[in-house]
Amino acid sequence: MGIAPGRSEFPSGGAAIAWLAAGAALYALATLVRGERWHRILHKTGVEAKRSDSYGLTAVGYMGNNVLPARAGEMLRVVLLNKRADASKRTLIGTIVASDCWTRLPSPRSSWWWCSACSAPPRSRATAPT
């Protein structure tokens, strides 16, 4: 049996709660990974920021990007961390740009797939006898 056109079925009851919890956990994990990445970039550039600040301000920045125009959440991160760490705003903006560029790079697994797909030897064609 299929779903009638124009109708969709959503999980309900325990299934809905399980899907909601799984989605929230996945989002939290992704935010923690991004916070750790930014923390490592900060330390590579010489900015001594606490890990809790990096994680917390990553979440605050994403919240700001959702409610403020023009990715102003990133500037919110700069202003708030500038008050907590001894670093220039220019350096902090650079770390955010580096983190953002890293997000847009393809993963190693997808890069491997594309390289192997593009460099595969061509199939040999059977030639007709002359």
C-alpha cells in the first residue's frame, strides 16, 4: 500500500521521540566537532582560548546566524571571544574564515571516490577482426 498523493506519514508516539532524540544527538555531535576544530585552529594561530569558550561560542555563532542577517553570528563569536582571549579581532576573523573553508572542503572519503572514479582505466573495446 502506498501513501495517497498529497499526504505524508510522520512517525508518532515513541517513534517520533526516538527520531527527535537521534536528530538532536547528531546535531549536538556535529556542533561539538566544529567547536573542537575551531579550538584547534585558535591554538595553531596562538590564541589561548579555553575549550569551553570555543564550544560555547560555536553554538552561539550558529544561533546568531539563524536569527541575525548576513552571518552576523560569526561576528558575534569574534566580539565575545575578543573579550575573553588576548587576540586581535583580525586574527579571530581569520580563524573563523579558516574553519569555514575547512567545512566546505570535501571529505577525504569523497575525494578518494572522485579520484578513483575519474582515473579509472577506460574499458577495453573489442575490435572486429580485419
